[in-house]
Amino acid sequence: MAGPSTRADDERLLWLLRARLAGRSARAAAAGFGLTAESVRTATNRVRDADLRESGEPIDLVAGCYQWGA
């Protein structure tokens, strides 16, 4: 079981989200951090899914903000 995230973890996740939203693939985003593409997809999709559930905004509006590469 993983412990609480650190500031560095949060900053890395924000960078990965920005990279994917800018059109980078999960593989390209992962390369700079020594991560796998699958771990990047999992982490960024978790953020997207939580945003869809918890934002209180229309799902189609929120989902439209998460158009990223494979």
C-alpha cells in the first residue's frame, strides 16, 4: 500500500496531466520520469475520472477538457 503523496508526487502528476493535455502520448510523457506508459495512463485517467464524478459540472463539458493522446 502506498503512503500519502508528496508535493513532488503532486507536481509530477500535474506535469503529466499538462503533457497529455498538450497532445503528448502517455509513452512520451512517461519517458522523462522513467515511468511506464500504463502508469501514466492510469494516474491521469484517475484524475479525469475523479473530476467527472466530483466536479458537479455536466459530464460532457468536463470530459471535453480531457482530450489527450493515447
